[in-house]
Amino acid sequence: MTATAPDAPAVAHFRFFALEVLRTRRLGHSFLRVTFGGESLADFRSGGFDQSLSLFLPPAGREHTELPSTDEDTWFGAWRAMPDADRPVMRSYTVREQRRTPEGADEVDIDFVLHGEGSPASRWAGRAVVGHRILAIGPAVAENKSVRFQPPAATDAVWMYADETALPAAAAILDRLSAGTRVRAWFEVPHADDRLDLAAPAGADITWIVRGSAGRERTEQVLEALRADGPAAARSPYVWLAGEAGTVRAVRRHFVQERSVDRRAVRFTGYWRLGASEEELLAEAYAGQAASEDPASEL
Ligand SMILES: Cc1cc2nc3c(=O)[nH]c(=O)nc-3n(C[C@H](O)[C@H](O)[C@H](O)COP(=O)(O)OP(=O)(O)OC[C@H]3O[C@@H](n4cnc5c(N)ncnc54)[C@H](O)[C@@H]3O)c2cc1C
């Protein structure tokens, strides 16, 4: 449940939303944008930047997501108790954009990385068809803890690293930064065709790293690109890092140890881990072996 001050009216920061696929569009070799609509989106309040949400996607062979309960007190137990073959998978994704059309319809874009048919979310996205219905736990208030990008007021430069899974979040952050913000960014993608056109403050310096290997060597390639950059010039940089957990850890070390960035000015999030599904990461979190940033825990 959401923590509230004594006597304050309870404000649920997250709630269930029913989403219906309106259209899909290929953005690059690895990216598929799925645009969702649905009446409940009238109450959806993205905080922008790297706002994330939890999607519930139907098991293989089903068109729509069904849950026995979307009640805030009972859904979790009911979802966990479902037979494996029926249980929708829960996955974290980013709100790339929320908008209201001139006709008054509410829409949300989510950009999926298509990384393989063997992975439930990637498979679902690759087969998404207009009219397919899923469920999501998303923001009901714009100020919520699933917006991780929170630069302090004194920030004089924003430095970013993202792999392809975090590129939608990085793109949404760049969309929102004020015109004068100094930006230095390194974006790692699997294919040259994934170097998307991004709206960014004038003068934003973006290095694209097109991955040469899918294994651990990828981290070395990213570190080489970072080290090729020379000494950094900013008094109070804010560093935002997201992507594969092992690479993110190494990149964080680079900024803290090699560039002497104050560790409190580094916001880093593992979006996935090589060799582990999101269930396995969640199981670790439930077992207390890893900190969970799962927005579902707010419900
Ligand atoms: C806050 C947050 C926001 C996120 N936003 C987005 C987003 O906007 N778009 C997006 O595409 N992803 C995003 N992700 C990452 C996404 O949740 C994971 O990639 C997730 O594992 C995908 O689920 P899956 O069912 O496809 O694969 P899983 O079943 O979870 O994993 C199966 C296997 O695939 C591997 N794997 C997972 N992702 C990838 C990948 N991209 N490339 C290669 N191998 C992979 C795993 O290591 C595992 O071995 C986000 C994650 C977080 C935590």
C-alpha cells in the first residue's frame, strides 16, 4: 500500500488501467512502438521523463489479459495463485509518451525492444494486433516514485547512458529537458538502424555505440567509448544510467571512480540482466536478495 502521513487522505499513486492496442509502428531494427488507448486512460497521469509502469501480458496462445482481481488488496495474491499456464507475465516498461488527441482520446505509446520470440514480452509485442487488450499498473498521480530522473536544482549538466531497453526512457527525458540544458549522452544499440532521431536540447552531444557483441564484451565496448571522451567539464553533473544491470554497474563505477562524480548524483537502474528473466529478478527481490523498484509494490 502507498504510505501516507497520519490523517492525510489516502492517495493511491498507482492503479490498474485497461489498455487496448490501437496501432503499431516499427521505429528501427529492434524497436516496435505500440500505441494503446482505452477509457481508463483518462485517469492516467504520467510524470514524464523515465516514467515506468508494469504491464500484464497474456500467456502464449491468448489474445487478451485476464486477471481474477484488480482490487488493490487482493490482486497480487490472486495473480500469484493462478496456474502457470494461465498467469499473465508482469513486465516493466516505459511510458514513451502520453497524449490526448484533438478528438479527446487518450493514448499512451510504449516502445518495445524485439529481442526474441522466446521471451514473453518481446514475443507479445511482435505479435500485437489492433484490438488486443492488456492490463497495466500505471501512475494515477504525476509525482510518483516510478519517475527516477530527479536532478537536483543545482545541476549544470546531464550525463546519460542507456542501452536499447532504456532508450525510450532516455528519449522521453530528452524531450522534457529545458532548452538550455547541457547534455552528454552515450546510447548503446544492437543495430545501426536503431540510432533513432531524438528531439534534444540544442547542442546535446550524443554518441551512438553500435554493439559488436551480445555477450559480456559489450560492457568493455561501452567503457571504451566513455573513456575516449577526455576529462569532463561540469561542476554539478547529474548522471542517469539505465540498461543491462552488469553494464550499468560498470558504467556507474566509471563515473564515480574515474570521473570523480559524487555518487549521490548518479541515478542508476538495471532494466534487465543478461541471462535472467524478470520473474527470476522478482523472485530474488521477494527473497530479499535484491532491492525491488517494482511499481506494483505501491498498490
Ligand atoms: C523501469 C524499467 C523500464 C523499462 N522500459 C523498457 C522499455 O520501454 N522498452 C523495453 O523494450 N524494455 C524496457 N525495460 C526492460 C524490460 O522490462 C526487459 O527487457 C524484460 O526482461 C523484457 O521481458 P521479456 O519477457 O521480453 O524477457 P524476459 O522473459 O524477462 O527475459 C528472457 C531472457 O531475455 C533476456 N533479455 C531481456 N531483455 C533483453 C533485451 N532487451 N535484449 C536481449 N536479451 C534480453 C533476459 O536476460 C533473459 O535471459 C524496462 C525495464 C525496467 C526495469
